Amino acid sequence: MKGMTALLLALLAIPAQAAERYPADPLGSPMWVAHARTLFGDDPVRFDARVKVEFPLVAEDQRAFPVAIDARGIAGVRRILLFADLNPIPVAIDYRPVNAAPYIATRIKLDQRTPVRGAVQLASGEWLVSGGWIDAAGGGCSTPPVSRVKGDWADHLGEIRGRAWPLADGARLRLGFRHPMDTGLVANIATYHLESLTVKDAQGGVLAEMEIWASVAEDPAITLLPFARAGERLAIEGRDTNGRLYAAQVDVAKQSAMPVAP
């Protein structure tokens, strides 16, 4: 009996021990410790306002909420996570800016009011986290995609749109994919989403790569800042959870669409 009591006490102590391992959450999320334990493990973690997580204060469309993570003011970033604490599929993107600026913008689904966070990992292994609460009506993860309702999703599956413009220290690459990004939370519609994306230079060198989850909005739109020059050709490669392959080439324009800062 004493042994059973000791075991129960040990199990009850696990959450408290885990909570002590991570810094107190300034957002007060009930899921912070659980996500930190899953995503960061034993790596050191701290909150840092230099990780800029940019988004509207209110989600006007919970099925396509724009978020950008900008860590260009931080040296040595090797990985970026975008996640929403209270989504049924919390992680949206796991990005590795191999030879790109540490910046990513996209649209995600929101299933309820939730903290939305960006986490960047440094070469040292340390994680820096920032974010904020978002007011959302909910249901973004559990409503059918528009293309499913229209019935035309299969006619456009696999289409890629892309443009790139030169910047002072690289290029701005904007990509758009036609894909329903099914979460598996709608009756009779199985999970089906883009799961990986790679951007390469003309010589086949990897500039950026990421893993993608179904909490990214339907018809994903993604903006990256690879280190590429005007006139260079970028190769886009992707794969979805059915094994379908996606490929496109995008030329970096020889002139920016906007003035380039000196």
C-alpha cells in the first residue's frame, strides 16, 4: 500500500516538475507547459520580445488568420515554430531557414480564442518564444474547406503560384498553393494536407525547408526571405500526405516591386 501511495505521489508530481523546468507563461495559457514539454523537451527556453509575432488583434476569418514571425534582429536562428496553444492541431509550421533570413508569413486556422506563438531556436539549442492572445469566433479547424463545398478542389489540386522580388540582402518569395488542407475534424473527410516544402537555388542548394500541418489555412500562402539574387531561378518542391509531389520554378525579378532600402 505504501508503495502504491509513493507511486501515485510521484505521478502527481510530474506536472509540477515539468512546470518548474519552463519559465512562467506571461500569457497564462493552460497548455503552455504541455506544449513546451512536447516541443522543447529539455532545451533551455525563455520569452524574448525580439521574436516579433505579427497578427491582427481580432480574427475576422478564423479559417485564414494571417501571422508573420520576424526574428531578423536575432543572430544564429536555425529553426522557427508557429503554433496556437488551444488549436486541436497546435503546430502549423516547423521552418528551417537554412540559407534565408529568419522570417516567415502565412495564414492559419483558429478553432477558438487562443495564444498564437512564434518560437525560434538558436544554434546553441536555446529557444526564444513570443506571442499573444487572439480573439476568434472559433470553428476554423472543424469547418469544411471552401473548395470542398464548391466541389472544385480536385480540378485545381497541385497548382502553385509564385513570385519573387529582390531585396537589399536577398529576395522576397511569395508562394500560393491550391490545396484543401483537410484537418480530419470534419465528418467523412480524412486528414489531407501539404506536409513539406523546400526552396532550392539554381545549383540545387537548399535555401529553406519546412514541415507543414493541417492547421495552415486552405490554399496555403507562404512568404519567405531566401538569400537569392535578382535574376536567379528558385526551385520549389513540395509533398502532401497522399505522397503527391509539387514542383515549380520562380525567377527572382530583376527589379523590386517596391523601393529597396539602402
